[in-house]
Amino acid sequence: MSAYSALDRDKNGFIDINDIRGVYNAKNHPAVKAGKKTEEQILQEFLETFETAHAMRNNEAPNHIVTKEEFIEYYNNISASIDDDAYFHLMITNAWNLDGKGAPKQSWSNQTGATTRGQQTS
């Protein structure tokens, strides 16, 4: 829920495109650079990532608004393939910069990596 709260920048209880502008930078995405998609389309696709399983299960189309339920379901599905809770916690902390330290981060294998919210490009 810390990650969800960090993304819900306007604190209205859901994550939409306005919340992720500036958190998820799409301008360097290969499809945007190639002129095949707009930054807006990439941001919408990013939001769909969190909605897909929930929408399919409920026979709904993604609406580009991520609820807490959809976010939790997304990470429940991811966590099912991760054997170690400590690694999952580290992954979420690093992916969403929940400790506020930014890059570089210490990875699970004790190597340095560079993942921050503002640098993600899909």
C-alpha cells in the first residue's frame, strides 16, 4: 500500500494518468521516439498493466484508472512467482523508491542497480 499511496499523488483514492505524469517518464520510450505512439498512449498502457488481470476476470475493458483492488491483484500475481518475501519487499521498495534514496540501489545480489520511479520507461 506504500507504493500505491506514493503513486496516488493527489490522494483521491485511485491512480490515473495525472498521478503518473512525472513519475513515469514516457518521452524516451522507443515507440514515442519512433513517432509510433504518443506519451499519453504509453502512460495509458502503463496504467493498463495494473488493470489487465482484474479487467479480464471481470469481463471489463481497462479504463486507465487503477483502483487499490486492481493494484493489489497485480502485485499478488507477481508475488506468486517470488519465493522470498524479503526479495519481494526489496523489489517493490526499489521499483517505487519507497525509501526515498533514489538510484543507485543495492540489489538482492548486493550489486548496484539504478531503478527509480522517474527513470522507468517501460
